[in-house]
Amino acid sequence: MKLHFDVALCVRAKSKFSTCTKCMDAAKGIVELQENLPSFKAGTGIEAAACVGACPTEAFSLSDFSTTEFFFNFLDSKVRLISPKLNVPCISVLSVEHLISLALASEEPVVLDLASYEEGSSVLEIIRQRIEEANFILSAFSDKRLETNSDEETSIASNDQESAPSRREFLSNASLKGALKHKKAFDEAVEEGELQVFEIADDVIAKIKDKHLPNKRKILFTTLKHAGVPDTFEVLPEEEVSFTSQKFVDEGCTNCQICYRICPTGALSTDKKFSLIHFDAMLCVKCHLCHDVCEPDAIHLQPGYEIKEFFEPTQRTLAAFEIKRCHECGNPFTYTGGEQVCPRCMLEEEEAMILHENAKKRREGREE
Ligand code: SF4
Ligand code: SF4
Ligand code: SF4
């Protein structure tokens, strides 16, 4: 099982200003920055699984294991234990969104086998944090929770008479045939190698421009549609929700158009005249790119995340601009008052004035 990186999906490929380090933080010492892009040694596999679950845009994946397929196959099966001994290469491949969706979509409580991990290991810490976040968010609108087990419980679950046929059924599922193959591959030695350098080739550039909503977000969308709507909607602290956000734009915005052009998912958008900034919170993956590219630092995270957005997604208008045609060149531009001349023509006019003044001074000098 090998780690796969789709450079076109990485926000660092979209802009050199991106500060995203989620994959590197999750797989410390395995995924590193090389020429401003994540990099890892050829042959890296399961030991970097945590970066798969951490990447907001699903740029990382593991060969032969699809988190999306796992989600549906798990729900189809009767097994309610998620374990590296049974059905996942490592629990850390699952994102917080996956965990919330699994808990919501399952009628029986979902149990995560933490007993298979070494106490004190960084991967266990990451998995615990994700479970904690998922349960905290779930507590705002549902009584469902993810559960974890102890060593003893794991062995009971594995030997349980009831669960044995379910497990066979689970593993015999056609699309999970690969699971056993994966398990064998887990033990394969990892080839040592140099850090790979990923290039942004022409075909990658075309793909970079595409807006792409990760499958994990589509899964969450679908799951929430079937979940009961709470009577009241809570507002959670922004920092407690790692995978989506709500935003506002202040008066420093110059409508430079960069944030909504560069947003990888289409959460930020505009109209035909570029006269608005629209925002769909449920499409935002909190990659931070819009903040990183905003020169006047005009786009901000809202301090609270409104859970209402999960059940009644809205498109908010974060900013509206007056668009006028430039009296000089005829092109539309964001009008902020004063002369109806676009910034480019204004600049050209200023430069022409300076040249004219300099020429005048030279002429006057000669005449004296
Ligand atoms: S977008 Fe994904 S791959 Fe790119 S830097 Fe962020 S976490 Fe890493
Ligand atoms: S919020 Fe920032 S990046 Fe977006 S249009 Fe305004 S100035 Fe440009
Ligand atoms: S709105 Fe900003 S943080 Fe959200 S997905 Fe778009 S660029 Fe990333």
C-alpha cells in the first residue's frame, strides 16, 4: 500500500502563498516540504496514513484503499468496529468528516479500535483528537457518539460469535476484496528513497484551475440530509471545527478577485460582473488559501460556526461592489468614488503626468 499524492489538488500548487501544513503536521518527518510542495520518499505507505485524513482537499490517498468505498461498505456490513486488524489500513486515514458521517449514518454505535495502537504514539494522539472533535460537533445536534474500545473489548469483538459471520460477510464484499490484499501489503518493507519532487506540468495546471469538492464533503452532505434536524441550532467556537468555516470580508477588500478565483472548492464565488463575493460555508474546506492570498488581509474567520449551516446551507454575500465602465478605456472596474477611471488608466495617467513634468523641467533648465 503506497501513498499517492495528486499535486493538482494541493492548495500549495494553486498558490505559492499557501501556508497549509496539515499533511506535514499529521505525518511529521515523513511528509516534508520540498520546493514549496509536500514531498515524501518513494515507497512511503501506511506510516503516512494520517496525512490522508488531514488533507482538506483529498490530495493524498493510499493505493488500493478508498475512504469513500470504505464508508459505503462499512455501512452495508453488520460490523460496527473500525480496526486496522479488520477493515482499515489505519484509522487515521479517516477525516473528522468521515467520522461524523459514519456515526450519523450508522444505526448502531460505531466503535473505533484504539487498542491496536501504541499508547503515547503520535498517530494515536491524532486519531483521539479527530474522535474528540467529531463527538464535540455531533453533540451539538445529535445524541450519536463514536465509541472507542480497550484491549479486552477488541479481543471480545474479534472472537464474538455474533460478529463472526458479519465479519466474513464484510470481507467477502466485492469492493472490499482488496482489504485482505492490503493487509498483506501492510507488512511490506518500505523502500528507502530520496524525497520526490513533484512538478506542476501543463496537464496539472489545467486541473489546478478546476473547482473540486472532496468526496468526504459530499458524504457529509448526504448524511446530514438524512439526520434529524435539531430544535435549536448551536454556535460552536471556530477553532473547534477544523474542516469548514464561516467568514466575513471587511472594508479593506479591493475586489482584487483573487480569493474567489483561487478557492479550490468554489465556496467563494462571484457573479458575471465580478460585483459580489458569495460564500457557501458547506463548500468550504478551511484550507486557509483565501486568507493567505488576500493582500489587504480583508477576509476573516467568523468567531463562531453556526451549526444551522449543516441543515440549512446558505449562500451569503460577503461583499458587494459598484462596477462601472472606465471613461478612458471602457473596461469595467470596481468603482470606489471620485473620477470614473479604472486603477490602470489612473496609473498610466499619473505616469504620463510625471514624464510631462520632467520634460518641462528639462526644457526650463535649458532656457535659463
Ligand atoms: S492541501 Fe493537502 S497536500 Fe497540500 S499542503 Fe495542504 S494538507 Fe498538504
Ligand atoms: S477579500 Fe481579499 S483576496 Fe478577496 S477580493 Fe477582497 S481583497 Fe481580494
Ligand atoms: S473559502 Fe477559503 S478556506 Fe474555504 S475552501 Fe475556499 S479558499 Fe479554502
